[in-house]
Amino acid sequence: MRGAMLAGKVGYTVSCLLAAVLVVSAGYAYKVDGLVTGLSSSDAISGGAQTGAMNILLMGLESRTNYQGQTLSSQLLTAMHAGSVYGVNNEGVGGQDTNTLIIIHVFAGGQRAVGYSLPRDDWVTFPQPYDGQSAGKIDQAYGLAYAQSLNQTVSSSMSSKQRYFVANEAGQKAAIDTVAMVTGQKIDHFAEINLAGFFYLAQDFGGVEVCITPTTVNGIPDANLSDTNSGWNAVGDGYKLKKGGSQYLHLAADQALAFVRDRDSLPDTDLSRTHRQQAVLDYVIWKLENEGALTDIGQLTSLLSTADQYIITDSDWKLLDFANQMHALTGENLKFYTAPIAGYETIDGQDANQIDIPTIQAEIKAKFTAPAPSAGKSSAKKTTKKKAAAIPAASTVTVDVYNGGSTAGLAGSVLAALVAKGYQAGAVGNAPASQTVMAGDQVFYGAGAAANAAKIANDFGATATPLASLPAGRVEILLGTGSTVVPASLAASTSPSSATTPSSSASSTSSGNNGDVGGAVTVGAKAKFGIPCVY
């Protein structure tokens, strides 16, 4: 099993998401006289846009060291479930790889923003060799360039502090160049945080709120509720987790970190983890805007003190100017996607993702391009229509999707699109041998789901058919042998990655809101804490 192959790789499981805190808070903080002393900065890039449309890269290091190369204390490593000093110094635990890479496009005018997570296992050819290596996982670019720089300055007259500053700058540039090459996007600015920074910022925030949806992985019920490697444990003391359904939890700093580090217990491992990272970022943005974190002088001072020590941005970024666009980064106006992959492979003994760069670039370009205003929208005449009979809320219906064709991952992508429209996720997988698969798609429904089934069937060009064996409130979609893509009418609600993003295997039952790979992580207008529910 892929999950078993990944077990034990503690050094690759760390993820630091709150690199975005300064993207949200610093601009406002500059308005508070006497509180801001300036962030650590880097000359890795320059010349990026200060206002208007721009691309921001968020990077989270898995490092168990500080920015001066010193190993974190034993107490801190223990608190973070991140190994031991001995493991860091002698066994290669940790490193300088970027386990979190999220590129966010803020549209001109600040009305909305779109973010794409790049899975850390994506196998790429680097823009140039780093430390003698021309290809590797996308997350390795930073660490390889970092090591190369340290090797080049080992005999120089530079101080230790200078050497590590230069090494980090080299790593930042390598990661930025690699992301730009893969996405086809110019990076205007970046924000970076390390492992300790995430932990301390989570403490400053008083922990984070998450919504977790229990799911079965590899035949194990509720497998995503705990993980040994990361220390994630949603069933431990202090939690009153009920079986079944999505539930909200308040996580202290250690569990917040474990939540975004965990991937071994998730369907599709690292691909599913990107949604956890995105959900935490949504919460940070929500709290900054709704719970007075920027008006409470004590909490603001603490946040800025931590940020000064653990967050690095490019020196060219004028955060005060950027503050004028901060209203774009609300849960409703910020939508997240995960860049598609083409499949899995093993290279030099490493689990890696196959990617198709033209597909990634086309998808991201489409999402980062502002749509033209609808022609004649303002002059459209209002018409009076006869009120149609109300269709039951989508949330009252559970949808199962089975793939009868040969397009890998299509069932998961279809289900993700329907979940984004409010339906409850049921089973997903290949069509059972007992079912008769036709060229076209088929839609079946149980008692009480006729109206919703008819609406769904319309998207597939099919006719909904009652099926006595289906439970009440259930709809089943059987994709035909001729199906290769998500229907266009559904694609707007999800990432168009149908043929390139694998779904959960048949042994994993998808259930939940935004857990499905390939779907957009969206936040409804009235979502609690401004967050989605994920695996």
C-alpha cells in the first residue's frame, strides 16, 4: 500500500502553513504606531508589483533548525512531535525542504484571490542543477541550493550568521525559480516560515479551529483521525468526537501543527494534506478579520514579535501598499485548488508524482485570468417567472459516483464537483463488476431524492431512474465508458483536473466536504469560522 510505503518518513512530513500570516496582518499592523520594527527580508527576488494583480508564493520549511542553522531545543521538538535533537543531528530528521508551496494570485482591485497548492512530491527537472542534482521533487530545490551555498562558503571569511543568511536566500531563489518554471507564472513576492515559526504563531493565535470529516482509508474506519508520525490525534483526551459526520475541533498549537503535518493517514496522502493546509489558512484569515487580533494590542505585539523572528519576505515587498488589497483574502473571496498530477511513480526509491507541466500551466493560467464582465448585464431586463416547486437542499442528498470508463480519477473529480455544490459525499471508485456499464452516464436515485437526481442528471445529459435498492436520500452516478471529463456545467465548481488527478482508491470511501482530491476548497458565506470541512 502507498500509505505503508510512506510510513516512518518523519523527515518529510512537516508542513508550515502560516507563512501567510504576514500577508494578512503586517499591512494592517503598519498602521499601528510604534509596533512594527520590520521583518526579516531577502533579496532572492525583486521588481514585483506592489499594487494591482500579483502572485505571492507562500513557503513552509520542514526544518528542525532556526535560520542560523542551530538545532531547535529538545523541549520544542518534543512539543511539536518533531523528533529529537539526536535525530536531527545524526539521523537526517528534518531538512530544508519546502513541504508547503502555495502560489496565490490576487486580482487587481483586491476583490478576490485564487491559490494553488503544489504537491511536494511532484517530480521536476530543476531550472538549473542544484548541488549537482538536475532533477528531483519540487520540495527539494530549496534544500539542495541551501546545501550548495553552505559548501561554497565553508572556507570563506563570512560569519556563520552571514553564511546561513546567504544559504537561505539561495534556497528561496531556487524554490521560486522552480515554481515559476512549473506554473508558468512570475512570482512577485514571497513569504516563508519555518517549523518553529508555525508552532509559535499558532500559540499566539490561541490555537486554530478545524472541521474534520472522518473517513475510511485502506479499509480502516476513521483512519484520518490519528497519525503516529505527526502526532495528530483527534480522538485523544480533550476531544469529544462523535462517530460520523463533519465536526469542529479547537486545536492547541501542537495539534494544529500535527494537523497540517499529517499525510500518512489521509486518502491520497500529500494531495489530501494540501486541503488541510488551505483550511487552516482560511481560519487564520477569518480570525484576523473577525476576532480582533489586529485591534488587541497585546496579541498584535506577540504576533509581530514572533513574525520578526520566524517570517521572511522579499525586501522589495511594500506591505503597507499591499494592505489596501487585504479585503480580497476573505474566505468567500479566496478559493484554493491543488495542482493536478498525472499519476504516481517510484524514482530512485522515492515515491513521486508524475506531472504534466503544460496541463498545470494551462489550468493555473485559466484560474489566474480575470473573467471579462458579462456583456449587457446591467441593462438586462427583469422578467417575471412562475415560481418553480422547491428542490430539497443539496445537503439532504448523498451522492455515490462509480467510474465505468478508463479515465483515472474521474469519479473523484465528479464527486468533488458535486460536493462543492453542497451535496454530501458518498462512495467513490470503479464500477462494480455486477453493474452494467453503458457508453453514456446513468443516474439512479432512492426515495425522496427524485428532484435532486433529475437536476444532477441534467448535467450529465441523462434521465434519472428510480432504484429500489438505493437508500432514501441517495443518488448514484454510473459514469459510462465514453466519459472522460467532468461535465462543463459542474466543472466551474471544481478544479478541471479530471484525467490527471487520481482519486481515492476503491478501498477508500470518500465522505466529507472538501476532502476530495481535485476539488476546490471553498468557504460558504456563512461557514463557521470561515473554514471548509476537510479530511
